[in-house]
Amino acid sequence: MTEPTAPASIPVASTELSYDFIITCADGLETPLQTELDSFGIASDIKSTGRLTVTGTLRDLYTICLWSRVASRVLMLIKRKNINTEYDVAEQLYSLAKSVNWTEQFSLEQTFAIRLSVDKRVAVSQQFAMLRVKDAIADTFNEAFESRPNVDSKNPDFAIFATVNDKQAELYLDLSGTSLHRRGYRVAMTDAPLKENLAAALLYSAGWHQKNNDGTPFYNALVDPMCGSGTFIIEALLMHCDYAVGIDKAANQFGFYEWQHHDETLWQAMIDEAQTRHCEALAIALEQPDTLPLILGFDADAGAIIATEKNVIAAGLQDLLPLLDIETQALNQLKSTLRPMAQDGRLSNPLIITNPPYGERLGEEDMIRPLYQSLGLIIQDSFAGSGVDPMLGILAANVEQVDILPIKEPQTLRCHNGAITVYFRYGKLIAAQTGNLVKQFEKREIDVEEGQDFINRLQKNLSKLKKLSKKDNVSNVRVYDADLPDFKVAIDLYGDYAHVQEYAPPKTIPPETAKKRFNLALMGIREVLNINREQVFIKTRARQSGNDQYSKQATTEKKGKFYIVREDDAYFYVNFTDYLDTGLFIDHRNMRARIKANSRGKSVLNLFAYTCTASVHAALAGAKKVTSVDLSQNYLDWGKQNFALNGLDLSGSKYAFVAADIFEWIKDNTEQFDVIFIDPPTFSNSKKFQGTFDVQRDHAALINRAMNRLTADGVLYFSNNFTRFELDEQLLERYDITDITHQTIGFDFNIKKPIHQSFEIRQR
């Protein structure tokens, strides 16, 4: 791997003089700027925040002005002076400026302007201090010629830049004249767009500029999953196509045109060479498309894709558009796009770089963490088993957001996108490490004085379930459910974690005996599964009244930790501590699969949606609309986070989350749905609910109302966990109903004692 060739190849004259320059940049971009200057063959030192020093020739000056994508300005020191802030700072600035012979810098016929930067620790009026510098220049000319040059603040021949801190004042000649970071291609924008110079700096940080030893690009592809208005894509293409960004300003914007040392012949030669290089590089990309890295840009917002295409055209790259893959695509679709490319070699060494919609771009703080977790999970899934080790570069408003990304040996760049402080985390992707305690289980000899029966039963169950889990690709299973009368616990495995529920013992069992047996069970669980205490979560399950199963269990207001588990191709947040239930009902796994299989292109309604897991499956399957209704706003918010965790776009009206009384909502709603799922509690007396709900008593009225919302060829799935439930006979007469309980009970539950009953209901 090599650095690219320095931009200028015109022979260097041995008599060229050297000058001391200050190259400025936005705070935080010092290292990327130094990387860029190194690629030009220009040595530099980082002097302070936003400043690099360069001792260079005219050629170096012109190279920076023509080619730098990261620098802001090129300054040349005129004079500096130590100051004492206890005295009049404005007068000390006047004294410094007066000590310069300005008549040697420019003439009466030329115009000038003053810019002043004052450190916040210095107490001085910036406007008055700037005026005193101007007075000093005017006085110098008046004393020599009894006349002075004019001030032109908009387009001066000479721009003078003064800086003051608590120890020193400096005067510079601004040879760049204009801010180098400005580009002319942004004709269309999205919310909070990425600054062009920042995008270029981040590309340098990630190594986009590097070449292989044979001169081919180091990266064979660039992928931006949330491309916005296309800044990363355009800057990457401009770099690849050897476009000198300063050419747009070459006509009249630079500040060195009237400088006495300016070499117009050399300057024009370098402009001509830059234009030739770009034309040749563009021609090669068009004539030999395989030399152009694969460029993939996606965004869930169709308007963003339109903006990207407009900006590509404005950047003069319109001929490359047919070679780019820029599409409207939500994050959840990324895996289906990237995985085949990773497997067949098209993405052999990609750079995945993006600026997710953080902060005000996203709008909801609670959705930011799921978005970043989703990004990491989806990229890991995309490259799983491919042998490809992509480079990731992700921008965020808070360092905590990028801390959750799966990046090994991560590097972080703190910088600014306009007024927003942002953090760029980059490094190689950590391969997916999906935990699965069932899959990892190995039967072994475990001898204990007490509880041997429990250990033997648990190992027997796991041996059986391991085969079945592998066959169905399941990682969340129930492995024990009070199989032995002395060990009344339910054990559910969620990926890498064990969720243990102790059934409240009957009053005939002494508390000490019950506690001893439970502790034996916990010890056995850890031994059999070979896990530590931090992977085991414990709850006591007693007979519930009202809405208790959905109530918080913790006595404090502190929110428990969310863990991520996988089901099929979906990811879900589970909470093992705050509530009796975790957020994912394992027994409804097959029901969710059935809903998923019937949702593509359909309008789906999920009543008593809880954490919206069935809704997520429907959305991932391609439902045209999904509506989730639940009485609890907290659970709907949890559901929204599940949607975000799967990369589903929440910005439009495709996915609706309604906090309402189910009976009242369905009575007032007039929309028709193709698929309806109802999984009500057995009993509820929530304060938000009008009266009480009893599934045996009220299910007929609930189903009748829901069937009014079902299309003629639609299907309603009804399920509940009341063990003595009996379907109302009038429903059987009115609708076409099939008992599908045996089809929805998973292999890890007792089919002879079904944990739920479920029905498929259609219009007659």
C-alpha cells in the first residue's frame, strides 16, 4: 500500500525561495490535514488547534490552494509581538501594525481588508482593535505618500489577518484570499448536511486516498448506507478522479494574485496540469469502469437520493452517474444488498462510511442508540462468513453513540460539523459473535451431593433441544418448566443469557426448603450451561392479578439494561430485570413466524402490541403498513426502539404506534386491514382502561369489532394464555375459524399442556 503521487509534477526550479506558511483548518482536522499534505509531498508540523506550519515554496503554496480539500486558509507571517493584556490591547496592536513597512507589501492602488481573531481570554473590542490595525496601515502610507489605499472588505487585493491571544499578537497575509473548504456543487441539501471539508478529512482518516503498490485504489468500494445529500460519495469521487477543488476559485478568488512574489507562469502551468489530470482520470473511469471503485449510496428518504444525484451533476461528475449505485433504501434492506456482494468478491475491501441522522436530524434521542446498534448489527450480518474485513467509519454527536459500534482497535476523531461537535470512530469491523447457549451446550459429567435429578433432567432437555434449535435456527428457548416437583422453576434461554423464574412455592413447603432448592437449581444452571452469575437473571413468578405482569418489578426508578437477542432475522431488546416478562414472549415464536409469512404487501394491525415484536416481523417481511396499538405508551416506545434496532425507517407514516384503549380505538377506527393479530392479557384492570377486561368474558366482542376492520380476504390471528379458555360458539357460527394451537406451540413447550391457545379467523 502506498501514498498517492503528489499533485504537482512540474520540475522544481532550484532557485525557488522558501516561505513560512500557516495552514489553518477546522478544529480537530489537524491530523487529516497533515495526512493530506504528506500525500502532496509537503512536510508540516501541527502547531496548535486548527493550525499547521509549513516551510515551502511557491509551488507548495499553489499546490495547497489548488488541491487541499481539508485546509481553510494559507497565511504567511508578517510580524508577531508579545503583548501584556493588563495594558491597552488595541494600542499594542496599533504599535505592532505600525512597525511594519506596508508600502513594501502593496501599493496605493491596491485595496486591503482586515480580519481579526481575538482569544476569548482577551478583553478588547474586536471592532475597535481591527480599526486600530487599519489606522496603522493608513498612517504608514500617509506618512510616505500623503495618501492611503482604500479598504474593500468584500474583494480586497490584500487580506490581512490579525490574531490576538493572552500572550502574543500576530499579523498575517492571507494568501488564499477565500476559504479553501468551500465547494460549488451543493445545489440540493438535506437536514444538517455534512460539511465538504469534514467529509474529505474523514475520508483521509479512513485511508480512502491510499493506493496499492500497483497504483490501484486501496479500497475497492465505498458504501454509505445513509448518504443524505451525498457528500461522502462526491468527495470520494473527486479524490479518485484527481479533481483539484481549487480550480473553481482559480479565476479570481485567491489572495496571492497581487502579491509581489506571485509567479503567474508557474501558476497557470499548475492549473493546466490539474485540469489535464482530471480529464484523464475521468476518461479512464468512463472507458474502464472496473478501475472505478464500486460506489454504493443509500438513504430511506427518496428526497435525499434526488439531492445526491443533483449534487453529483453539479460537481461535474454526471457522466459517472450510470456507474454509481444510488438508491432509495432503508437500513433494514442493507444486508440483502451487501451480503451477495461480500460473498462474490465485489466487496473484497470496502470502506463503509456514513453520517447517521443523529441529534436534531433524528429528532428523538431514544432512537439514536438503537440506530447505531442496528448499523453495527446489520453490517456484521452482511459480512458474516465472507472472510471480508471491512473498514468502518461512523460519525456521531456523542462519543457514547460510537462506543457501541463493533470496531476493533478503534480510533476517534473529535471535530465539528458546523456548530455541532461530532465524533468520528473508525477501524476494522469486529466479526459477528452471536451468543447461543443452546448451541454451545455440551453434555458432561456433573456430580453434586443434592440436586442431581435436576441437573440430569436439564442436561437431557438441552441435548434434545440443541438438535431442534439447530434445525430451526432458534436461540431463544424454554429449556425447563417445573419438570420436577421439587424444582419449580422455568428456565428460558435468550441467546447468551438465562432467565430463571421461580414459581411461588405452596404454603405447605417451608420457606427454608424452597430457598435451598432454588439455590441448588441456580447452581445447577450455571454448571450445566457453563456460565457466570452475570448471565443469569432471577425472578419470582406468583399468580398475577390485573395488569401486574406488565408492571415494573424494580423498586427504584432506575431503568434496567436492555439486552439484544435475535429471532430469525430480527433483533429485539429484552429487559431481564424491570418487569416480570422480558419483552419477548418465547411461546409466540411460531405465531410471529406465521404473521411474517403472511405480511408481505399487506396492511397489518397488531392489537395489544406490547413491545411490537410481531409488528417488527411484519415490517421486515415487507408489509405496506403496520399499525401497533397498546394501552401503554412505555411499551410502544420500547416497540419503536425495536423498529429502530432493525433499521426500519420511522420517519414516515408507514409504521404507526397508537397508545389507546383497544376497544375504544377499534370502535372509532374505520381503516381496513389484511392481517390482524390479537394477543390480549387474560385479565386487566389498568387505571387507563375503562372498566376491566376478561379474555373469556370479552373476547367475542373484541373479535367482532376487529372483524369489522378485516378485509374480505384477510386473516385475523387470535391468541391468549388463559389455560381454561373456550371460544364463544357464536363466533364459530359467524366466521370461518381454525384452531391452530398445535401449529403455534414451539418444540420447547409441552404440546399436551399448551401454554396458549390460538385461532385463525376469516370472513365467511
